[in-house]
Amino acid sequence: MTDLRRIAHTATAVATAALLLLVAGGHGALAAEPEPERIAIIGTGNVGSALGERWAAAGHAVTWGTRRPDDEDIAALVARAGHGASAQPLADAVADAGVVVLAIPWKAVDEVLDKLGELAGRIVVDPINATRFADGRVTLAHPALAEHIASRVPDARVVKALNTTVAEHMRAPPDTHPVTVPLAGDDPAAVARVTRLITDLGLVAQPVGPLYNARHVEAMGILYIDVNLMHEDIPGFEYRLEPVD
Ligand SMILES: NC(=O)c1ccc[n+]([C@@H]2O[C@H](COP(=O)([O-])OP(=O)(O)OC[C@H]3O[C@@H](n4cnc5c(N)ncnc54)[C@H](OP(=O)(O)O)[C@@H]3O)[C@@H](O)[C@H]2O)c1
């Protein structure tokens, strides 16, 4: 088995263990519910609102980190989400979070990380597409954004995920076909926990190896945007990856 496959298999095994904590007893086996996550979602736009509303409904503790916690539209978002969700200024939002999702434009990454401060031990999910639109084309504006983020928060566990589908499908996945979400990260336990969150959205998680591969997942995001948004003559698509032995 290659190293890459071993990492993916390890992540899948840890995910399975986390999801199905079997308590064996004399009368059979009981599946224990995994603990809800404490999730800080930075950004309240298309992606941040969709993820937060879905995860709150799935039982996770959601706090949005926003520059505008007192604005009316943020209050409406919090009310819509219910389930104890809240909105806080950026640094306050991450105070108790185990998972921090950066649902922000790529150009805001450094500024936001400066404001968030210490993220040691947290899982940082990067769903960002670093896009440059010019001359009717979209191209990658950064060669390896997730690795850049990891270099800025060296004691956090960065996972690249959710940049290869559209926010509408995070809010409501299509009922006609499964949508695969490739995710890349160096920490198998972090990949397993993000796998569970992706599953809670009704999407199909496919670990694709270490964070080094995030740059390839980022290129997949650009291909997705290019085909789906920039060409009327090419049929749109969603990623559907099938694991093989
Ligand atoms: N839209 C999609 O379908 C989609 C799909 C996959 C991935 N993505 C990626 O996900 C990210 C978010 O996309 P989106 O469509 O949700 O964008 P969006 O609707 O423009 O929302 C971005 C949010 O980021 C926050 N923000 C912006 N500048 C900021 C700054 N300087 N400091 C702090 N917060 C800032 C804002 O939240 P507040 O005003 O509340 O602070 C804003 O609502 C992007 O990187 C995009 O490439 C998007």
C-alpha cells in the first residue's frame, strides 16, 4: 500500500471508529452518539451561513465569528439557525471552539488569522478558493493556500475541505446523486472529525491524503468554478469520487 493510501485508509479507519463507538455488552452492541462539535465559523456569507445553519440543526454548537455581530442580518441568521447558535466578534467566537472554519475570501486570510490569535490544538477547516478572475478566465491566485494557513497557525490542525462544491449544496445536497468532498490534512483524527461534519451535511467525504495535497484540491476548486461558472457551452458537474481497494 502506498503512503498516500495508508494515510487515507488510516483517516477512514479513525473516522469509522469515531462514528461508530460500539459498546459491546451481553445483550448485543450499542452505537454511542459522538459528541457534538463546538464550531466557530468565520464569515457569515454564502458558505458560512449554509454550514452554520446545517451544523446547528445537526446538533453542533455553532458560533459565527463576524465583524458585524450586532447587525440585523446577523441577528436574523442566528434566529434562523436556532439550536443555541450565536454570533460574536472574531476573537471571541473561537475562544471555546474545537473546530474553526474560515469561510472568508482568500485575501482576508492573513488579517483574520491575526485577529483570531492563538489556535493551538484547534482544527482549522479551509474551504477557500483563491480565485483570480481576468480575461474571462479563473485561475489560482495562490499556489498552496492551505499550507500557507498552516504556516501561520503551526500548532493548529489544518484540513482543506469544502472548496469543491457550491454553497447551495452545503445547504441542501442534491437528492439525485451523491456529491464527494475531497479533504486533505496531516492529522488523521482531525480529518476524521471533519469527515463527520461533511457527512452531517449529506455530502460524501473522501480523504485524499496529507495537507500537501491540499494544493491539488485547490486546483480542483478552480476547475469546478471554471466549468460551472465560466462556460455556457460546457455542461456543469459535481465531483463524485469512488474509493478503490
Ligand atoms: N460561494 C460558494 O459557493 C463557495 C463554495 C466553496 C468555497 N467557497 C469559498 O468560501 C469562501 C467564502 O465564500 P462565500 O461565498 O461565503 O463569500 P461571501 O458570501 O462573500 O462571504 C464572505 C464572508 O467573509 C467575511 N469577511 C470578508 N472579509 C473579511 C475580513 N476582511 N475580515 C473578516 N471577515 C471577512 C464576511 O463576513 P462578515 O461580514 O460577517 O464579517 C463575509 O460574509 C471563499 O473563500 C470562497 O472561495 C465559496
